[in-house]
Amino acid sequence: MSEAAPASSRSSDLEVRIRKRYPHPEGTFHLNVHFRAKPGFTILFGASGAGKTTILDSIAGLDGPDEGRISIGGEDFVDSEKKVNVPAWKRRIGYVLQDLALFPHLTAEQNVAYGIYDLPFADRRRRSREILRTFRVEQLHGRHISEISGGERQRVALARTLITEPRALLLDEPLAALDRRAKSHIVDDLRAWNRAHNVPILYVTHSREEVFALGEQVIVLDAGRIVAQGPPHEVMRAPQLETVAQLSGVENLFDAVVIGIHEDRGTMTCRVNRGPVELETPLVHAKIGSKLRLGIRAGDLLLAIETPRGLSARNVIPGKIHKLEQRDVIVSALVDCSGTEFEAHLTLAARESLSLSEGRKVWIVVKTYSCHLMSA
Amino acid sequence: MNWPAFWLTVRLAVIVSSLLVVIGIPVAHWLTYSRWRWKFLVDAVVALPIVLPPTVLGFYVLMALGSRSPIGRWWESLTGHTLAFTFEGLVIGSLIYSLPFAVQPFAAGFSAVDPRLLRASASLGQSPIRTFVRVVLPLSKSGLITGFALSFAHTLGEFGVVLMVGGNIPGVTRTISIDIYDRVQAAEYAAANLTALVLLVLSFLILSLVYGINRRPWAMGAWK
């Protein structure tokens, strides 16, 4: 959608350059980011403590960066060089806080109308009823916040922010507490709203699922820095960097040393965790003896109970099931292969039909292209 | 029952507690939100009347209001009479004496308001003053009521400061607590008892009203 946006919408891009340092239990924390968010969804993705909320607070004006520049459509809110720092309440940036912060002494409708206090009463009522209808909570208008459910509160909080027609929207895990169905409904409503308004929406999350569901762009943060940026399928599917791999759910991470390069086949042989396990991996720019990190998703591993034959997969490694654990609808198997432990995810049905149990001898099958290499 | 003294006292308490709402809210606001490092000194000054003997406080107020002090002279040039031993002087002395009883409940109310609500209000385009009026004040309602009622009741029953600053002029500065003292000195125990009873009942009613309004029906039982 961002590519399809008309050229004129460039003028409403949100540009953020922030440097900030502050004390932290594990030493001083440095935040240093620079990015541009076009109208539409941009996801800020990272573990807690990566600096996501600090970025949102700085954009909203609730926290000041040490140095930097924040602007929408070329209009500066913060410019440390020119000593510009527009107070939060004059920025017209919508911010839905993680804990929503609805006003407990007001009804749902009064909450929603809170930010349009300057309009005449009739207009306030019309517009707040309208947006409550858009978010499908109009029946709640007279209720106090303590009398409505979690999902309804999320909708009221969104409506309260959107009614002010912000120039940019900041959402700090606003849907974290919702189940998947409720979440996708709200997201659809949000998208519908933004088709009419077309503002940059920064959406903070640490859920991988939400990145794929929402993002046109994703910015991956780690320890206060941007480590990857781009469309979700590029950034999240082929991790280039260890931090991305860790965050995006790669369960198997190993030290690897390149011991053979097969340019003709486009592959390399890597010794895993000082051996004896060796894996054939895709060829990357590396030399014999290069030290790398190797990541494999648990869901990409196959298990066999007999020596597999006639496979296209290049890596077949014998091992023994060391632990078998059911998590919701998947089974996690920890397989010990001569000292290197792999985690594989199977379905319940697979466990039944192979009658897997702890202590059973198995073979792990790894496709070459399931091996992701990263610089160590 | 000395009705002139009774009504004088009620008038004093109404004026003082109302003025304390006006003065106490900004003071409590500053004490709640200021980041000044020496703020604790102001906290201590505001709380002084709680621990000082009323005679000490009354003595300094008398000195400050007397015709030798700048304030006293200024007032004299303005009105033609001194502040000491007048009803106005009594009001000033009582304001200082009851200040902590208004400011402390106000400040406790303000600081109990979730700061996240203030952040939300700012991001919804509301200035700090509007946020204070629309969020902080309504959510500190019980602190405001408590502060008003406590300063009212405290002024109603004050003795030392009134005696020092106001003297004992019937109809001008003679309040009921002084009247009770006078009666006892004159061995008129029945009259003293009646007046004391009125003060006791009135104070009880005010406090019941406060606790009744602030009652939390959802309070949990004692921890077992």
C-alpha cells in the first residue's frame, strides 16, 4: 500500500532521528535510531527493553530525546539544533498507550469525546457516536470504563484517539491482551479508518504473527538500534543477523565453522558446535575456517524412525530423543545428536503415528536451505 | 449558649476553609508535581502548624501583623486600623494554622491520580491546566472534600492562635472555644458544657459526612 500511495502523501511522512542515553539496570542504555515512516502501518518489532516505547514516547512528546529531530511532513516537533520542542498537547499525534489509560471517572462516550472538548456539544455527541459505531461499541456509550470488557476498552481507547484526527498514530501493543479473532477485527477496522485518513501508523509489538498480519514495513530494534528494516517477508523470513533470528523464533542456534566450500553445488559444509555433526548449508561469502552462526527453525526439521533413503535433503543425522514435550497443538522434541541438541516441532498426529517416546533413536533431516547463516 | 460567638466561629470556619480551597489547590499542585530539589523544605514549612504549639504560631502571626511589621503597616495605611485583634487578623492566623489540613489531603489526592492518565490527556491535545481541571480534580474529589472538611473542623475548634491574634473581643474575635474557656474560668459549668457539646456534635457530624461521602462500598474485609 505504501508504494501505491500518491506522491503527495510523501508530505505526511513521519521522520524520526533520536539519540538518547539513560541509566539502565545493565549499564547505560543508548538509543540511536533514524527512520522514516510512510502513511500506513510500520511495525516496530523487538524484545522488551529494545527501546520501542521510548521511541513512541519521544515522538508523542512525553519524553525528550537528548538530541535529534522529529517531523511530520517537514514540520518539526523536535529539533535539538534549533532548540525546537513542541509540547505533547500541541503535536496532534495520537498515542494509544499499552495500558490504554482510559479515564475511570468518565463514560465510554465521554472518554471518546475527551479530545474534542472545544467543539459544540451537539457536534461532540454526533462525532463520538459516529466513531463508536465505526468501532462497533456504540451500545456502550453510557457505561463507565469499569463496566466494559477488555476488548471493548481497546476499541474505546482507539476511538478516543482517532476522533482527534491525529497526523500520526502511535500504537504501543494496543492489542496485546486480545485473542486472535478480536485482534484481526480491530485491525480491519483500523485499516478501514486509515484508508480515509492515510497517516503514518507506528505499531509496536513483539509478536511475530502481528508483524506478518499488519506490516507493510517492519523495523527491527535491538538494544536501542535498528538492526533490520524492510517488508516483513524479507526481514523476517531470511534472517541476516543473529538478533533478528533470535527475535523471530529460530529455536536452533549454533556456532559453526566452515570446513568445506562447494561452489559447483552452491553449498558449504559447516561443522556444528565443534563437531562431530556437520551440515551442508547454502553458500555464503565465507572462507574455510570462517566462524559463523547457524540458525534452523524447529518447524523445519524432519524426524525419521528408520534410516531415511532417497531424500533430496542433504543432511541426515542420527540421534536420540532426549525430551518430548507437548505445547498446545505442537510437540517439541529435543534430539541429542552426539552432543549437539536440536529442537524439532512436530504435530500431535506425527508423534502418534511414529509412536515417539523419550530415549527413542531417530534421524534428523535438515534441508540445506533451512540452514540460515549469520555472521558470528 | 453564646450565639454571637457560635455564628462568629461558623463564619470564620466557612471563610477560612473556602479560602484554603483556593490557596491550597495551587500549593498542593506545586508540592505534587514540582521537581525542585529543595521542595521538601516547603513540605516541612507547610506541615509546621501541625506540630507547633498554637501559642508559638499565634505569637509569630501577631508579630507579623502588628503595627511594627511591614504587613501590619501596609494594612493600616490601606484600612486605617491594625490587623491584630480584628476578624481579618483572625482569618489570616487561621489560614496559616489550618493550611496543612487542607494541603495535605489535596496533595495526597493529586498524587494518587495515575500519571498515565495525564500522559493520555496530553496526547489527546489537552493543556496541563485543562488536564488538571478535567482529570486530576475530578479524580481527587475525596481528597478535596477531606481537605475542606478537616480545615473547617480544625478552624472551628482552634483556641491558641485565636487568643494570641484576636484577643477576646465579643462579636469580633470571641469564638466558641474561647467562650468555653471564659465560662469555665467563671465557674459557669452548665453553659460551658452546652457550648462544648455543640462543638463536639458539630465536629462529629462534619467528620461523619466526610467519611460517609468517601465511603468505599467495595472495600475488602480485613486480611485473614
